[in-house]
Amino acid sequence: MHRCLLISEVVVNIAQEILHDDFRWEKPTAWDSLAKLAQTCRMFSEPSLNLLWRAQASLIPLLRTMPADLWRMDDGILILDRPIKSTDWSRFQTYASRIHYLDRDSDEALHFPIDLCLSPEYLKALVFAKPSNVASFCPRMHCLNWDSLMEVNSEMAFECMPLFMGAATQEVTFSLDGLRTAGLSLAQSILYNFPGLRCITIQSDRRTNKPAVEDALTELVSHGMDLREVSVPNSPLPQPVAEHLAGFEHLQRLTVMVDERILSTQASGFRALKYLKVSSKTFRAIPSLVQMLISPLETAMFQVCDGVLEPQELARTFEMMKLHSLHPHLRSIRVSAFRSRVEPRGAVIGENVLQHLLVFSNLSDIRLYTTAPMELSNTIVQEMASAWPQLSLLILSEVGCFQGSSITLAGLIPLFCLPRINSISIAIGDSTIDPDATLAFSQTQEGTLRWLNLQDSIIDEIGPVAALLSKFAPNLEYIHSWNKTATDNARVDPQSAKEYRRRWTEVARLVPVIAAVRQEERAAVLAAVAS
């Protein structure tokens, strides 16, 4: 028998339903409804105010709860106009204690235009004037993204950050930019002072690579044995920091940038890591981090942007994955190499690169966004379909193979027949249909493929292609092809590309029509047999 809810619990549920229902239908009235509910009576006021203030995208609404004569606006900056008195705090404390999330990037927060910036001097005055019995302005703070709240990073503002944290704080994001000795000293003690922290994101300009900053970062993570998530996305990870992180027994998510300095490390660990995102200027540095893993990794993401893509180094990265992560766990792997030049010139991504991934039998999401063409054959397609029975999304580039693919349309049938496949992006070299090549496969009646990107694939005949796809991908809805990048890479004149795109679009239109006819014919045959 279910426990009867107290009246106070019923009221809380009502307030939550108002918020969630409006979000579900994308109505803008949730906050207005809660604000009106808060003005009715105390029983409704408390839960409504708790939800209204639970997540905030700025400090400005909180500071505006203080007396209006305390502050003024000067050229878009909120400036203190008089000293803070003890009587100024009552409303501030009433609402600050309700805040759980303070993050401009949060989806939960109420977002509205705020044309005001907060001066560091105002924050400093708050800290100096705080009541002696207040240990934290926001004792229920769960997640604080300090970096998103500050227009300009400054040591004065950073020194105020701990006053908005407390024993309940589990996530924090801040930047080391602009910090000098005092600020760096505070940063390196943040995990010691707040042992309840489980997730930490440290933003720092990649050009800020001063030894003092790296020393502070190393000292900071030395206190992080209980961390579950670490993100240092914008500056290269110092080797001592990587070695500390490898020893964290509970670390499950890691986002970092690496450079060649990590090549010399011999450490290993990351025994609990499930999510890894690594960015670099080249794939040459990434395998050195991967070979530190002894991990049940589920998601791996590698990104090279505005750098160098060397296919042999990508192959080495995948080889290290095969050697150093537990095969049954990996579900998703994504590679992004945008605006990166290919070296050596003319190099291609061959089948040897993908073959290292065939040992990961539970892969369901594979995305390789690269600037290098891929030279693949029907053989590797068959191997992929056999190795990855759970596959639902396969993206092998989106910019074309530059006419280097030897895959045929019939060669894709093993992928079309996978039970969970939904989306495929791949280039084929021949759309001619060989009837003998399709005999080994039975017709797919419940095809799951919905989206197909054939990049720079040439098509000559519409009818046979549509007939084959209606048989093995009867629920196909979209075929994309010949975008501008693929056209430029293939060195095909725009008019020819436009014609090929028209033909593939016509195929996509015909597939459900032919599939419906096939279904009717089957139904008629079954009816005739039954009678």
C-alpha cells in the first residue's frame, strides 16, 4: 500500500508539475505561473519560491534583492553606491539560501536579457560586509559555474567565489586566467577546502601556460582522489597532472587537451573511466594518453581542430584503444578533425585504420568526421556489420571519398540488415546493381534505416537503385548527397553534382512507394494462399 502524501508534499508536487508541464510543451508561462502561486499564501509560496530560485543564470537578480539605494548602474556595470549595512541582508539571505545551481549555461536556469555586468569591487564589498554568522551565501549550492558569471576574470572576483560554495557543492567551474599568487593559492586549495566536490572544470586560455599556473593545477588535483569528473579542455594537460588523474579510483569522466609533453609518461590507471574526450593539435599526442588507460571505457571522443591529421597516427590511436581499454564496454567512438590539413599530402584513411575497432563488439555509435578521404571496400563493410551487431549510427566522413571508394551499393546491404541501424553516412564508388550480389540476403521487412548520406556517390539509374533500397531499407526517409564540400573535394562541376543530388532525392521519394507496393503484393499472395 502506498504512503499517503502530506499536504506540504502535495503542494510541492503541484509546483513541480507547473514547471515541468510548461517546459514539456515549450510554454513560456511556467515562471509566471509559479510567481503568481508564490503570492497566494505561505503554503504555496515556499515551494514556488524554491523552484523559482533553484537555478539562476546570473548573480544580478540576487543582488537586486538588496535595497535599491545600495547600488547604481554606471555604463552597464552594477556599482556599489554606499556601504553595506547589517539591515541590507535579510532579503538577500532569504533568496540566496534557495539557490542550488548558479550557471549561465544551465538549461534549468531562468534566462532573460540582463544588460548589466557585475564589478569585482561590488563582490569584494559583499565579502567584507557579510554577517559574521554566515559561512556561505548559498549553503545549498550544488553546481557553481563561476566562469560563466564573470564578464572578465579577475583575482578580486575569484577570491569571492568560495563564499558562494558550501558543504553541498559538488560541481564547480572556474578559470585560472588573470590569477596571480593569491588567486592561484586559493585555486590549488579548493578541493582541500571543499572535500564534497565531485566534478571540477578548469577553464584556461591555451596560451596561459605559465609554470605558476601549471604548479597550481598540479597541487589542486593532488587533493582530488574523490573526484568523479575532471575537465581541463582549453590548455594542454601537464604530465604531472595526468599522472595524478591516472591514480584516481573514482574518476569516471575526463575531458582534456594534450600536447607532445605527455609523450614521456609511463603512468597507467584510470580504472573507473567511462567517458574520455581528448583534443589536440595532432593525433600524435593522443595515443600516449590512451595507452595510460586500464578502463571500462564506454565513450571515447578525439578531436583535432585547426591542426594536422595523419592517418597513421589515427590508426595508432585506435590500436592503443584496442590494447588498453576493455573491449565489451565501448559503445561510442567519435573522431573530429575539422579544418585540419592531411599529412603526408594525399594520404587516405584505409581499412587498416578501422580494423583496430572491430574487437569492440558492442559499438553502437561510430562517427568519424575527417578531412582525409577514405578508401574502403565491400570486405570491410561486411566485417563491420559482423563485428558491430548493435550498430545504430555510422558516420564515415561527410565530405566524400574523392571518388576513391570501391564500395558498391549492394555492398551496403549487410549494414542495412542490422537490427538497430538508423543512420549511415558513407560514400560508394558504384551504384550499379548486380543481381547476384543480393541473392545471399533475405528481404528486410522491418528495416530500421531512416537516414542515409551518400556524400559524393555517383548514380546513373534511379529505378534499380530505388528498388534495391525499398527491399533492404524500406523505411528510409532521407538521402543526402553532394553538399558543397563533397562537390569541391570530388572536383565535379556544380551542374553534374546538382543532377546527382536530384537523382538521389528522387530515389528517396520512390523507396517508400515501392516498399508499399511490395507490402501489398505480399499481403495479396498470403491472402490467396490462405483461401
